[in-house]
Amino acid sequence: MYLELRFHGRGGEGAVTAATILARAAVLEGKYAQAIPNFSAERRGAPVEVYSRISDKPIEKHSQVRNPDAIVVLDYELIKMVNVLSGLKPNGIAIVNSPVNEPLDNVKTYCVDATKIAKSHNLVISGWPTVNTAILGAVSKALGIVSIDSISNAIAEQFSSPNIAKANAAAALDAYKMTSLCGDSY
Amino acid sequence: MIKTLTGNYAVAEAAKLARIKVTSAYPITPQTTIVEKLSEMIEKGELEAKMIRVESEHSALAATLGAAAAGSRAFTATASHGLLYMHEVLWWTASARIPVVMAVAARAIGAPWNIHVEHSDVVDQRDTGWIIGIAQENQEVLDMTIQAFRISEDPRVYLPVIVGLDGFILTHTVAPVNVPDQKDVDNWLPPRRQPYVITPESKIAMGNMTSDDDYYMMRYSIQVGQEAAKKVIEEVDQSYGKAFGRYYGGLVECYRCDDADYVMVLMGSWAGDAKEAVKILREKGINAGIARIRFIRPWPAEILREKLYNKKGVLVFDRSISFGNAGQLFTELSSTLYGMTNIRGVIAGLGGVDVLPEDFANEMIDFVNKVEENGKVYDPIKWLFPAKYRNVKIEEVVS
């Protein structure tokens, strides 16, 4: 098993943390994993990419992910600004925080309204809903590689405050339950 | 215990396991999270150490040297412009023969401003007397940092050590890291040793003016320490391997290089991608391997001669350049292997430009073709331009 993912988010939105928690979760399951941020500069709001690799063998590569098996979009507005499908493998999938429940062009797309879920758990920092943990519920569901329990345990590892960890894990679990192929009923 | 850590946090964990007593640093991307983490550990009471806050990198190393001279295991970290600003004190530290460990988050040097990986900052310290290692991945970052204290404090060496880790590609990338138990590190790492200790009572002056003759002899003694470090680094790596199960090859990691006809030589994180390239090349029938430089100082000349003298060709990848000549690894290696084999230097990945396994493989295929056509190849510089500039007229781009 060897998977490469690319996360698309905005600076300050938590894409790096999302990929880090996913790596933690995979490692908790005895797998090998990486999360590689790619900043052009640390600007809040600017589009950022984060690369993720998960494998059952040690990972040697450190270059960027060019042909992901899956892309994860934290911010729906980005699909108008960035070619999020660039280099996606022919049978690759998209996992999108989507308010509209529509698939991306000719790609098997999983949708979840992570923004709504984050707000319902009061996961809002400086006016921004933090969707990065909710989206991981969707990643767990869509990929079937890392379990939602491991995501939950990794969230507990990531956040020093048990209350914050609890709210984030609850958001991930809600998203896990609500994620479906786009176009299916939410 | 397996933890999922960034390279920077792996450094901080290692410094904590080595029970450093003093750290002094000035923030600079991509190093900052190392000392942030240490500061947090001190604040939480997990690490009994003092953090000395200073106004610059020059002072950061001066404070670290002072603390070390006073008998403390001391540590600092920096990168890029911070390291260049510190450069003078690197000479003072090595010349004082005081053991110190410093992490360098290898980063490009402006202008234009660039925060991404390059080896120019680290390589720029080649001639200061410091021992200089560069790791490939996060586990090695932790292990090399712990080993660095033992190397630096070995009485045969007594020289400061740099642990290089690639900016962002390691510093900010998380990966699983096996973090040893404190008691195992305590058993393995001897108590601090150093040639002399400054105390309020001691009658020692540091950095005083000496006769030219004595100065000359002290320069000679640094070289003796560097030469001894070749043996010590190998010993320490073997001993660490026995204690913790991870041995990296001492000064040079030989990856499928023994039976190889052609060998790539490089250092840092992209060696992992080059290893993928070796798999691609071997499938195509090219017997390729890698000699990964783990320590550029002391320079592993003997090992490289022994491993490479009879190869059909050696392809060197430099992530830095000595303007007006060639990449520094190339110049070192071509002097070590003078006349022994075909050699080419490739300048790639400057300022964090991504280099893929396919790029390494294609460069090797091109080199092999040239060797097979010409019989004799000596190419100091081949530029591997960024992908977007490969099919354009370069004269127009740089005019």
C-alpha cells in the first residue's frame, strides 16, 4: 500500500495540521507517513499545498507530490483559483469541503460540508471556521486506509487541551458519518 | 517510542535527551521551531536548562560558547543569514576547542529572499574547523544530534559539530521517529568532557594574543582533531547502532554502491529521491548506486577513494555552488578522485527547486551516454534548470 495525497487550503486554515494529524493517525496504525508543507511565504489566506504520503514501508522520497491518488480541498473557493485536479492520477479521487454537493469534473468526488460541521462544534478561530479536523473524517471515510478511531486518537495527541481535542474529534466523527459521493443526499 | 515529529522537533527531542544545560538562539526561519520547542520544554519543567535570550545570532553562538567554556553542555540552532552573521564566532568556537552542538536548518541565502532548502549556508562553514554532518531524514536528524554530542566531547576531537537538516523538507515535514528512552541515552552518552573549564577561580584566558609560532601549532592541532574525528564518527555510529539498532555508515552511507558501475554522490534529504532513481535505473539495466556524504567535514577522502576509484563514472549533485568554479561537493570529490574516474557535477535544487527521482535518473542516463560515447568525461558543471526553464532560451531569461 502506497498512497500520495495533496491538500489544498489557505494559510492559517490548518491544512498543515490536517496532514500532520493524518500522518500521526497512520503511524498509530503502524504505517509510515509524511506530511510535507509547501509554503511560498507564510501569509494568512494565501493558497497553500501540503503533501502527504502513507505507506506500509519506510518512505524515502522527499520531493513534492505531483501525481496524487487523492486531493483534499479544505476551502471550496479555491477550486476557482487553483487547478486542484492538476496531476491527479486517472482513477484518483477528490475529497471536498463543499457547500453545494457537486462532483468536480469527471472525478470521483466525496463531499462533506465541513464548514457547517466545524461551526456546529464551535470550532471557530478569529472568525474562521477550522475545518481541518472535520475534513479528516471525510478523508478516513473516502480512503478507507486510516480508521476514524485512529484519526480521533491522533487528534488527542495533537492538541494539548482535552476539551479542544474532544470537540475536534467529534467534528471528525460527524464528518465521517456525513461524507458521501457528491450528488448523493447529505 | 515512535512519535510523529517534524525534523525540528526531532532536534529538540535529541537536545533534551542529551540533557543540554544551556541554549541560546535567535529566531530565523526555518530553524525557529527548534528553540521554540526547547523553550516550551524548559517552561514545562521537562528540561532543566537555561535559555539565554540574545539580540542576534552572533551573540547566540557567543553565549553558547561562553556557557560551554564554563562546563555546560550547550546547544544552539540557526539557518541561512543567521548562520552567516554568526560566522566569525564559528571560528572562535572551533579554535577554542570547546565542544558545542549546533543544528543548521539548511536554507538559501538572499537576495532574492528565499526560505527554502539549499546547502550554501552549511557549506559556507567548511573551513572554520567545525565538524559538519547533514542528515537525510527525521530519524537520522534525531540520531545524528545525539551522536554529535559524543563526537564533539570526545577528547581525541574536542571540536564543535553542526548537524545540518534541510529547510522545510525536513524541518517542517512530519514523519515517524523512534525516540529513545532517556535512561538508554544516559547510559550511552558519557558525562560531558572538555579540555578546560572556565570558572571564577580558574587561571585561564581564552582567545588571547599568542606568538605566531603557537598560533600555527594550534591550527595544526585542529587538523589533528578533524583527522581523528574520521575514526571517532565511525566508532560512535557503530556504538550507537549497537545500542539503538540504527547504524548509518559513519561518514558515508553506501547505498547499492559496492556492485555499482556508476555512483551518484550527494548529501541531504534528496538522497531519498535519488535512491528511488537507483531503482528506476537498475530496472533499465544501469548499475547505479549512491555514496551519500553524511559528513562533509572531516572530508571522507579515504573512504570515497576506496569506494569509487574503480567506478565507470561518478555523478555529483550539488545543492550549492562556489561561484566562478563549481559545486563544492564536486570540487572536493574531483580533487579526491583526481584522474581516477569519469566525473560530472550537476547543480540542482537551488532555493528549494524540487528535484524528482526521474530527474536524478535522467541525469544519470545522460552521463552514462556521454561516458560511453567519449570514454573520458570531466564536466565540472551541468545545470539542471527548474522544469519551467528547461525548454526556453536561457540567454533570453538571464539577459
